[in-house]
Amino acid sequence: MKKILGIIIVLMLLVSISPLALAEDEAGDTKEEVEIDEETQEETEIMNCSVGAEIRLLQLEKAITKNIIKGNETISVLKELDYNTTALEAILAELELLLEEVQAADPNATDAVQVFVDLKSDAKELTKEFRDTLKAMLDDEALESLRERIRVEFQNLNLSKKILNRIRSYNRNQLYRLYDFIGYINNSFLDEYENGNITKEQMKNQIGKIINDMTKEKRNQIFSELKESKIKARIHAMICVENATHNFTSRKELRIEHRLQYAKNSQSHTNSWVRAEMQQRMENRLNENNSGNGNGGSGNGNGDNQGGGKQ
Amino acid sequence: MNKKILGAIVGLIIIFSSVLVVSVLTNNVSDSDDKETQDYSTDDILSEIDESLLDEDGEIEIGEMV
């Protein structure tokens, strides 16, 4: 009797301890991994073709360009008010280097998703760093009036036009595939859409009319094929994003090292103070990463960098 | 006494496995029911098409500077 009870207790203990042991193992495995946000994951779903990858890289380029324009505007306003803007200029100078990296990224490369995830993450971090540094310099009221001052129209027309053209080209390919499912290809209509003579809504209306005339079975078949291709794209994106999470921290270190080296070699910024500050911030981030903080994210550098303040 | 304990353990195992089998079977039945009743309207298909197309004004968010 006692033996059986003993065995049952031991078994129960083993069963209850094993999940804990497994959980510890998993925690150890994922220590280096980074979670990619859902928004980014969705954005990568179109990157399984070069047009889709090009669109995302162009959109990232546009987002960074807009922030650089806003950052420059902010700095010029602060300079008028006699603030020390060296820290902000250093962050902006790094954002400019990042912009060059985005422009140089190859949408046809097999690791395009990984590059996009990495560079977008850097862009978000530098933007946050700029915002936090600014917050430490100004009170809420001053920040609000600054927001008002820089609320200008940001129409970087050339870039927007290029993105729009690529999006129409991507949508054309998608619609071509759809016409293929339907078994009715209207190339002239597709060309009209791609050239901007027909809107997306008009295209959808035309397709709606064709679908209305179909049998129930055909409609179900098209729906299933659309769902299937969507699921395939999602799975592909999930795999790519999952791969992008591996060695995220070490890739980040490598990027900062390359950026730092490039900044040193090219003497990228005309103002030597800003250049020195930027290099110092990058070195601080590298040291933080090496010392095992791993967060590597906010990389605010040392306390001196944060301050700024009035001269 | 030993037999009683063993009997109780065997009984518990049988109850758990029956519950498991019943739940798996009910899930399968509801899945096959779903398959039989699937019918899609033009709007369903157009909404799927809409999801597969990109928004022409779409942008990537990296946060605000100010």
C-alpha cells in the first residue's frame, strides 16, 4: 500500500515539475529572441515578391524622410530659442545614415524581409530616442506649441508618386491572378488601372459584376482559392519573420558597428561636435549590448546626451 | 486494499479517456457541419479581394518625432 502511494506521489511530483523545467528551457532559448510586432508581421505578407518588397522599403524610406524633415524643423525652432541641440542633431544624423541603408537595400535579396524588419526597428528606436530626448528638454506646453509650428504639409511628391506606381503595379498582379481564377482576363482594364485611369473601386465594381453572374460552385471555388493564397502568404511571412527574430541582437550590434565605421570613414556630418556625439552614442549602445543589457533598443547613450537644454 | 486503489486509478483513466474521445468526436462533427453549410456571396469575395489589394495611401508607422 505504502509503496503504491509512494510511486503515485513521485509520479505526481514528476508531472508537476516537468512543465517548469520545460518552461525554463524555453526561456533560455528565447532569451536572445525579439518579438516582432503584429503590424510589421502584416507588412511583410506582401514581401514574397520583389514588387511587394520594394513597396515596403519605399514606404519605410518615406516614413524616415518625413521624420528627418520634422526633426530638422524641430532643431531649427529650438536653435532660434537658444537650446543646445547637439544630442538631437546626433540622433538625426544617425537617422540620415539609416535612410541611406534603406535606399541601398535590395528588394530582390532573399533576406529582404529580415533587412526590412531590422531597419524598421532601428528607425523606430531612433525616432523614440529623438522624442524622449526632446521630452527631457521641453515641458508639455512647449512641446505642444512646437508640434503646432511644425505641422506643415509633408508631401514628398516624387517618393509618394513612386510608391503609388509600385502599389498599382502590385495590385495589378494581384488582380491578374484573380482574373486567372475567374477564367476571364481583361488586360486593357488592368492596364487602365495601372496607368491610373481607373480607380481601385471601379475595378472592384467590374469584378463584382462578373462574380454576380457566376454559379454558387464557381463563387465558392474562387473564395477558397483567394483564402488559400492569403494563408500561404501569411505562412510565408510568419516563417520569414520567425527567421528574422533569430540573432536579432547580434545583427543589431553588427549594424551599429558598420554604421559607426561608415560614419568615421566618411566624416558624414559637417559639424564635428555632432559627428563626435553621434559616434559616442553608437559606441555607448555597443558597450551596452556587449555588457549584456541586450535591450539595445533605446540606447540613450550617457546622461550628457539626454539633456540638451538651453545654452 | 491495493486492488481498490488500482481499480480507482483504472476507473479515473477510463473516465478521462472517454471525455477526451467525446470532445474530439464533437469537434469533428461541428467541423464537418461547417463545411457543408459554406456558401459565399459576391460581397464575401469582394471583401477577400479588397484584403489582397494594397491601400494606395498606405504608410508605414515608425512613430512621431515630437
